[in-house]
Amino acid sequence: MNIKAILPENIRDLKPYVAGKTIDEVKNQYQLNTISKLASNENRLGCSPLVKDAVLEALKQIQDYPDPLAGKLRKALAKRNGVDDSEVLLAAGSESIISILCRTFFKNDENAVTANATFVGFFVQAGVRGVRLKKVPVTESYKFDTDAILQAIDDQTKMVYIANPNNPTGTYLNRDEYRKLVDGIPENVLLIADEAYYEYAKDTDDYLPALEHRRDNVIILRTFSKAYGLAGFRIGYAIAHPDLIREMMKTKLTFEPTAPAQAAALAALGDDDFLEKSLDLVKKGRDQLYTLFDDNGVTYEASISNSVMMILDSEKEAIDFTQGMLEKGVILRRINAFGLPECVRITIGTPAEMEHFKESFKQVYGSIRNH
Ligand SMILES: Cc1ncc(COP(=O)(O)O)c(C=O)c1O
């Protein structure tokens, strides 16, 4: 069999996802007892204690297909966000919704405009659909360049994708920048406002959630994977005009998300105490990290999400730092795949994990800087 001859070119050109190392792999490889996994922007506190019972209850009916509309959860999310049920769609994570968007809206030869340093899931799903990406460089302060994005839109542009706050940079478009972007996008071009980190960002003074400046062509993405701590369940949602949601429903896999995932999300949504604890952990952890970095002359970007991006002098330094920290049991994420080879992303962890980071940092950072 000639696999190259079988495959369409756009699939051949895709690179397989390279997963970070698991906790067990690092434990075994470096003979360590304590591992701090600060690599994947997960919630290091876990998830709400209410989730377990809700999932056990859902398991009693695991032989049945789930509700394809996720009706109960959809209603709860609509109420919480002040929108109609018909404006909400649930799917197996916001990455699945990105895939739905690519399947639903692109005609042949249409393109998407985004940044060079943003969530790679969008690059991948666009690639699967064979969509040409027009990637605009981020600004010097690692933000989406709104003017350049608007200029890059042409007659063949179907979609603009931004993550606000952005991953991996943790930066965001402020009120004026976001308004300018939305208002400058033609009405037949869709703006995907990916708000995976919305919960962490929502109380920032000059952050404008897309829901507060709505347009019919804007599709908002949210997820239960981050602040709600349910990444393993795969569940996220979109909020958009009912006409858009109706079309997306046609291409969604009928029975995603699973029934236990729907039950988990509904329970998580009802636990504001856990959510507040998660947000508080991240806020305190970020401040500690800034202090450590300021004291040691490290360049970084201030973040309003659950991670902070360190900016090193070169790709080599980023490789050496990440490897040195791994050998101490601290798993971090190099973000070369996101277009920033000299940067390293640190997910905010529990106080014990942040202490582990700090102690390891003191040994590793000094040694890589001296070489
Ligand atoms: C900006 C952004 N969007 C979407 C996702 C994917 O989230 P989900 O787990 O809901 O697929 C991530 C995950 O890292 C992300 O950073």
C-alpha cells in the first residue's frame, strides 16, 4: 500500500500531536517521587466534589444514548449566560466545536485569519478541512494585532479566530481593542471568540467578554476543561446566533458529549465555591510567580489566564530550562508548536507544586544562564 498516494495532501502535511510526558513516565525515567505537572493548563485543584456522585448516578443509565441536545445542561448554561437555549450548543470540548465550525462553514478556497501564536487546535482543525490559514504575527507584547488582522481579511475569508485571553501567551485584547476588532469585521465573516479561560479573566477591569458586545457573526467558545477541572470528560459549549447554532447541530456528532460528561458539567456548574477556590489559587500563584521572576530578572508576560509565559533569550535556553526542570520533576510546556520557540508556558499549580517549581527554578535557571 502506498499511504502517500491514498492521502489527501492536507492530511499528509499534518503533524501528529506530540503529547507531553505523563507523571508516571517522568517518575520512572528520573527516579523521582514528586512530580508537578504544570504543562497542560489543567486545574491543579481537581474538580468539584459534587461531580463524583453526579457521574455515578449517570452511570446507572450508561447503556442508553445520551441526550443529543444536552437539554438540562443547555438550559442551565443559557440561564447563567442570559441567552436563549437555542443559542447554546454542547460538544466534546471546545476543540470539537472548532472542528464543527470547520466542517460547517468553509466552502472550498475560503481562508481563515488568525495569529501565528495561538491555540494550535485551531491550526489543526483548519488543516484537516484543507482551509488556508493567514497567520498574522502577534505584536511585540505578544497580543493579537487587531489592525493587521482586519487588514488580512479578504474576499475569501470566512472566519477570524482569536482566543481571548490567548493561549499560550496569557495576554488579552482590552475593551477598546476587542470592540475595534468586532466592529471592523464584515458581517459575512465569522469571528470565533475562544474564551476557554473566560472564568479566570472575567473580573479583569478592561477585559470585555464577547457576550457583552454581541454581534450576529460572533461565535463564543467556552469549556469545562479549565476552571471547572473537567478536561478528562471532554465537554465545552458555544454561544451564538440561533441560525448558526442550528447549522452546527447538523454536523456535530449526534451523541456528543457523553451522558457522564453532561452530568459532570451540570454538577460543576452548581458549585460556585469550588470555582472561586480555583480562581483564587491561580491569582495567588500568578502573583508568586511574578515576584520570583522579577527577583531573578526573568522576562515574562503578565497573564489573565491560568498560565504564565516565560520569555527566554533563545530556543536553546528554552530547551535547556524545560529539560532541567523535567529532571527535577517539574513538567512544563515548551511552546515552539505555538510559534514561540524561545518561550515556556507554566500552568499555575497548587501551593506545593508552586513551591516545587520555585525550588527547582532556583537551581536550574542559574545554571542555564551561566552557560
Ligand atoms: C484557547 C483554547 N481553546 C480551546 C482549548 C481546548 O479546550 P477543550 O478541552 O475544551 O477542547 C484549549 C486548551 O488548551 C485552549 O487553550
